[in-house]
Amino acid sequence: MRSNSSLTYGSVDKRSTMVLQNDATFQNRKHAAFLLGERLREYQNSDAMIVAVPGGGIHIGYHLAQLLHLPLEVIPCKKIKHPADSNKTIGAVSLDSVIVHEEDNSIPQDYIYHQIQLLQHVIRRQSNKYYKGYAQPSFKDRTIVLVDDLLITGDTLLTTIRTVRKQHPEKIIVVVPNVTPETTRSIADEIDEIIYLTIEPNNPATGNLYAEFPEVSDDEVVELLQQIRNERG
């Protein structure tokens, strides 16, 4: 773990919890962001920057940006699916960072290479859409609050962390509603702090975390980014 890193543990504040359906922990991403925002008040109106992992992370990031009066940026990242099981991932890729697990040596290197090239093409197209008419953000010497709506394998988040780290930020704080001990350990060495609301011994089903968990489109990402840009002038 980085020398100045810390883990911020906590449980959901019952006084702030909405009436939930199906015994889910959070009503939706907005509800989770509201609870996380209470733990991030020290960064309100600071020089920190919210950076979301789209799709679902954009809603967490958008509401945190509104609550804390901070800018909002995104870093697209994609999981690399296992060739024999689409429900299993073997790593993740961003525009300039790649993580590939080495446990399964039976996966052809050609498959991995072509998946990386394909996914980076998709990511480049997404990034161009998100930043059409706007300059790409600089993370240098900034406190980066990196947010997502789920932390299951940790692959996409770890890839995003490495993308941010290449720009030499002052500090990286990971903020997610729920973690597992395993995923927390997988990223701990590469961040300065992690803030979350609940911890589970195993990866929980999405339905147990969120009563409402709709898919998020690229158009939604663009719309939410534009709203924050308009609000901040």
C-alpha cells in the first residue's frame, strides 16, 4: 500500500436511507451518491476533481459533483471477456493501460491482442463523443476522486487508476458504494485512500445492492457531463 494510503470504513447511515424495495442496500445510484457525499464534505468547493468510470459510474459522479461543487470528468474503460465464457473477464483496457490476468495460459495471445485493439477502438470513439468540443482533462497535481457504482473484480477500476496515475496527480481517492475485502486489497497498493459505505465478504448480486439499476447509454454520459459543464460555466 502507498505510504500515505488509508481505508475509510463505514456502514450506511440509517437516518439517511430511503425506503428500499427488495431489501436492497441502495434505492439507486443517486441514493448511493448522496450517502457517499456525506463522507466527502471536506472536498466541497476544493480543487479536487470527480472522475467517473462510465457507464454506471457517471451517475455516482454526477450527483457527487453537484453535491460537492466539483468538476466532473470520465475515463472510458472496458472489460476483456473470456473467449469461452462471456460472463467471465480476463482483464480490462483503457486507451493507454491494459490489465490481463495470467492464470489461464490456454487463452490464445492473438485473441487477447485483437480484443485489446477492438476495445481501444470502441473506447477512442466513446472518448471523442464525450469530449467533442472540449479539451481532455489534466490530472497533474490534482486530487482525483475516482468513482464507480460497483467494485466486483476491480479490473476496470485498477486500469483506470493506472491511467490517472500516469499524469502524476497529487492524490487518488477511490469512492464506491460497496467493496469486498479481495477487491479492496487488489487496488490498495495503487491508491491513497478508499471510501465506501458497505463491505461484503463475497461479491453481492446487483439486485441486493440496488433496487433500481438501469443500463446507462453513451448519450446519458454526454448529457450528464454537459449539465455539469453548463452549471460550472
